[in-house]
Amino acid sequence: MNQQQSTHPPISPIPGVCIIVLNWRDAPATLACLDSLAEVILSGLASVVVCDNHSEDGSIAAIEAWAAKIALPKPALNSALAAPFTLIQTGKNGGYAFGNNHGIRFALHYSQFEFIWILNNDTQIEVGSLDALLKYAYKYPDADLIGSTVVDMLYPDLVQCAGGCHYYSPLSISQPVGKGVQRQKVLSDPHQYSAKIDYIIGAAFFIRRSLIDKIGFLSEDYFLYFEELDYVRRMKRAKCAFRWCPDSVVRHANQTPNPSREYHAHRSVFIFTAKWHWRFFPIILLLRTVVRPILMLLQGQAYLVRGAYRGMWDFLKEYRPLRHRYRQESKRANLR
């Protein structure tokens, strides 16, 4: 990557960062995430937007009560600046990209925002994480997208992901870089890990506004999973760069497997492969419909098999009218 640097400090009385948190029927996790963000809101370093994907479970009331409790400052009348905190109701549960795109559109409405930070609602930022990102972004103006060091929520000395993941396209295997390694070891030698990153993980996705102007929004072809990998493929096609900021640390809860996640993982991997790596599709179809279900059975996870097959079946039903577009995108990508 280009080592172009800048000495301009990221200091401004106007918050230049819009943080987007997506909620769907998980107010406790979202409120814990917001608690970790309270300091950057109250200090004026960032504005926060919560997008609720039609939870209908009391989430809206709980989030509004949180905002009232911390006594957020009110914007001046006729101000052209965004409020410190905004709650958006998206109207339906359209998935990760759908919900976050509502937040991105909101951010783009305000010229004050130079950066957009998408955070999973099951994350909590550590003190100084946003400062580290801003300093890094100004130091490396070539970085259109920046990842954080993601650590385990319960065991924060263990790394979940050093910025992003390695993706092995022929087998559709995604491996978090630095997973399970002691945090201090990763941070003491970041160059060893940064070279292995193929894409930035979507749990902590720090985007320069100019990147959205270049390549657009997150793809809503996906409901859950593979949105960030698709976005980075589009970045590469546009010759845009990503980096990992080791000093920005975000804690992330472990996700336990369930049939719904397995459904979306399978549906999304087939969409991604059809769009970007069509030549590997027969191999991945075999692996995902034969090998992976057998492994699930051997590991005592028979309850996941049905979700996997449903994801494959729904993709095949959706694929027929979209196959021409997917094949054209796969040809244009020309990525290996």
C-alpha cells in the first residue's frame, strides 16, 4: 500500500464522524454499545445514529429512554449540523446492508461528516479507539476504509480479528486474521498480520465519505454476511485501498451458531460466489451441500443442516432471474 502520510491533525469543533449502529430486537446489546459511545458523543467527537429494523419489541422505547437519560445537548435552532444522537426507524427488517444504508444516507445529508463508522450493536469500543482511527486516517489519506482490532468481549486479551479476514475463494473459507492470538502479541508486530487481510470485518467498518461517493452503498443483495467482502471487491475494482489501525480496539461478543445464521451464511456465500467467482461455483456448491452438512452431523450440529439447505434452496429460486447480472459482474471483477 502507498505510504503517503499527512501531518494535519484531526481536530475540529464540529463532529466529523457519524457512527451507525443497527438494532433488531436486541436492545440490551445496543444499549451496552451506546454506553461505550457516550463519551465520544458528549465530547462532540462524533454523532451517533441508531437504525432500528422494525423491531416491534420495545427497542424503540428503550433506546429513546437511554438518550433522555444521558442528557444529550440540543442542536441550535436552524443548525445545519446533525444532532448528537438520532434514532431512525427503517420500516422493515431488510437486513444488515438495508439498515446501515439508511444510516449512511442520513450521514451524507450533512456535509460535516468526513467519516462514517459502522459498528455492530454487539460491540463496545475501548477508550481512545475513535481517536486512534482519526489519527490513522489523517496519517494515511490513501486509506478509504479502515478496520479496528476486534477482541473478545469476555476475554479482551484475546484477538477475534486483527482488522479483517483472509478469504480463500475456491473453498469459500473465511479465516479471521490473528484469531485466538494474545492481543499484546498481535499489537507488538502488526505487519505480520496486516499482509494477510483480504477484507475488513463489518463489525467495525470505518469508511471515508469519499469512498461512498466513488463506489456507492453496501449491496442489499445480501441480508446478512458477505456485505463487507462484496464492498471490498468493489473497492479493489475501483483501485481504492483499505488498512488496519491496530490501536483502535473494539470488543465484540461471540456469536453462537443457529439455523437462521446458517441459512443466511449459505444464501450469501452463493450470491457472493455467483457475483465474483463464478468459476468456483460448482466446487462451492458441492462443499456446501455435501461436505459441510456431513461435518455438521459429525460435530453434533444436526440442527443447523436444515438452515443450510434452506439457504441454498432460496438462493437457487432467486438466482434464475438474476443470473445474467451476476455473471456479468463476475466477468467484470476478474479477481482471483
